[in-house]
Amino acid sequence: MQITASMVKELRERTGSGMMECKKALQEAEGNIDVAIENMRKSGMAKADKKSGRIAAEGRVVIAISEDGKKAAVVEVNCETDFVSGGEDFLSFVTAIANTALNTQPADIDALSAMTLDGSSETIEEARKAKIVKIGENIQLRRFELLSTENGMFGSYLHGARMGVLVEMENGNEDLIKDVAMHIAASNPVCVSEADVSAELLEKEKDILRAQALESGKPADIVEKMLAGRIRKYLAEITLLGQAFVKNPDITVETLLSDAGATVNTFVRFEVGEGIEKKVENFADEVMAQVNG
């Protein structure tokens, strides 16, 4: 059967694949577009599985907030290059995932992956694999977090595509919540207040600081006083309320909120690729390795 340009055009529009790939698929399917699509999906899944082991440390963070302002979702989706992450197609995909998470409130990544993608008939997992085939890069739905509030309001700050901060605040306003979100993006606090610091983290830091203080050779009672002071400083550095406000270092965030009569209940800060070990390629070393056989 003759494969016409209009048939190739229709298949490209329906799959987003390249012209030659579409023409080949139509030839193998003897002109049946539906069969060609099914075969392309089958081969695409295999290609996607092969790419799943490649490091994906670029990507986007997207935040979605419900119309009533009572629910919010933060999502990170990774790819391999900033060229792909900066594209409108990738942004639309991640935004649709964030909206899906917001609307369906899944329990975990597996549950979210099985949900039908917002605005699509495919599941997120099916759409993810299709994107891998179309784009040619590994794409991973890495993490998401859902928040809800009864008496507060949500505000967010996106620093480009790579960082997103979501804040839940009571008795605040849009300007204040944005200022606090920007502060969190810049200062990266571990938690809101000292009460939120885990006992495990605190004990680990105490052990480190105690060992450093003992090396000074000072008496045990002096060491304990030194330790108490250093712990106070440490807690101020890692808690949102204890940190100096980035826009006015003369006051703490706690003072800023207290003066406004506002309270931050919780926040989420996602930075693309944090914790992912990137493979650093050294071109000169690679060439020498090949030369040396």
C-alpha cells in the first residue's frame, strides 16, 4: 500500500514522533494508522525502559494551589538536560502532573503515576514513557508533597524552573507570605521552629560540637557552657524563625511575623536535583582512556 504524505502527517500529529519513524511504522502496518500507533507504543515502552537507568538531575518544580486556597501540591519531575526542562512541552507536562496530584490526593508516587494525567486519557506513567520516546531523555517523576489548611492561606515562590517554595501562613497577606517564601528559597531552613527539630538531628549536632569543644582542653563545666551557646546558634541557623530575615538582617523572621501578627505553620522547599549524584564527565580523561586502550 502506498504511504501518502497526509497519512504520515496524521500519524505525526497523533504521536508527536518524527517523520521517518512515522513513515516506517505505517509501512510495517500496511497503512493502518491505528495499528501503527499500537506498534509504536509497544516499541516506545521498550525504548523508555532502556533510558530509565540514565541520570536525570535536571528538571522542573511546579506548584499547584486549589481555587479555594485550601489545598496545594508541589511536584518535581526530572529530565537529563536543562534544554528539555526549559521547554514549554516539559513545563505543560509537569504542570499537568501537579494538577493531577492536587485533584486526586494520591498516597505516594506509585499511586500518582497510576492516575489519569490532567487533560489526557493516559495515565501519568503512560504519558511519561511516551515523553521519553518523543524527547529522547530519561524522565522521572521524582517526588511530590501535598498540603492542606483550614484556617491559613497558601503562598508560593518559584525561583526560575529549579526551585519552588510553598508556605502555609495564618493571619498573613500575599506580600508577607511571598517575602517569607523568598527567604526560605535563599536561606534553606530545615524547619519552622526549634520544636520541629528532630531529636536525632539535634543529638548528632551536639556530639559534633561537644567533640570540637573538648579539643580545646577546657574543663568539662566550661565545655558544657560552650556547647549550650553553640547549640543556640545552630538552632537559630537552621530554623526559619531563628534566621535573620534576608531583606532586613537586623530582625529575625520570628520578629517579622510577630510584628504582623502572622504565623507560619509549615513550608515545603524543593530544589531540582538535590541529593542526586551527577556524573561529571571529563572529556580529556575520556580521550586518554580510549588512547590507552
